[in-house]
Amino acid sequence: MAPGVKDLTRILHPGHPVWPGDAPFELKPTATFPKDGVLVHEARLSLHTGTHLEGPGHVLRGGAGILDFPPELMLAEGILLDLEAPLPQTLPALVFLKTGEPDTWRAFPEVYRPLPPKLARALVDLGAKLVGTDAPSVDPIDSRDLEVHHLLARAGVWVLEGLALASVGPGRYRFGVFPLRLAAEAAPARVLAWET
């Protein structure tokens, strides 16, 4: 990795914690050097495992999916803020919110800091196009109406969940957001940041 570039992506490994009820993450070899002369792995996972991008189609019928993710949001100026920090008067397209989650989960965090609806509305009003968090969801774990997901989706805002932000301080960065090109509502994503 180039100097100054930070990887904000959680490492997926066998046993990686997943949202309660989601399929467990599995990673196993299907070919090995002793037997086949090559190493090949098979992965099985929910698309909402670890660091992942969600389109509005995650909660809105007919909403945008990963194939609709705008290329201009793959490399864009952004800002990283502590969740409770005051918002600046103007925002770049990408806003990442640091809630204090560690970069590695030993168990799924059933207590975490979701986005307050008031903050989500403010982000929409200030023109955010993508909102990211180190929490596993922008809504509380027991939410049934997924208020924040719906609020953001109706405004066409993309959501990044499960970021690894512990080693990065608040500030303005250039971000790279690279989801797998899947015909689905969500996809695992590699996310990078470097200072502008």
C-alpha cells in the first residue's frame, strides 16, 4: 500500500461475525497444492458481511442497486467526522462517521451507535451522496422500520457499513470506494483513504 494510504476495510476471515440471522461467512479451499497443484478458495457470505456498500434498493422496491453505483463516488473528496461532532456548513459528497467501533469484531456488536435520524436528515439536506459508518448498521439492531435506511434511500444516498476507522482521525480525505460489481442490492467493498 502506498505511503499515507489507509485501508478502511475489515478483514474477512472464517468465523467473521455476521448480522444475526444472516448466513455465516465461510471460506474454504476447493483445490490445494498437494492434490491439484493450485490453491483455490470458495467463499460463501451474505452481501452485508463486514465492510459493504448498500444501494437504495436494499430497502426500496425498485431502488438502485450496486450496478447503479455512480463512478464519480468511487473516487471522491470526503470527510471523516466523529458521530457527535457538529456538522460543517458545507459537506463533500462522501461523509464517514466514526462511532468508536474496533476494526476487528470477535463477536457481533449487539450494542453500537447507530445514526440518529436527525443527523441523517441533516446529511441529506447538506447534499451528502454517500454516508459511511464503522457500525454494523445505520439503524439500531432492533429496528423494524429501518427509519434511517429509508430516509437515506429516499434521498438517493448510498450507505457504507462496517468500516474499519479506528486508525484514522477526523479530517478531509480522498476516498476510494470499490464494491464488487454484483447485480444485487449490496456488495462487499474495499475502501481506501488518503489525505488530500
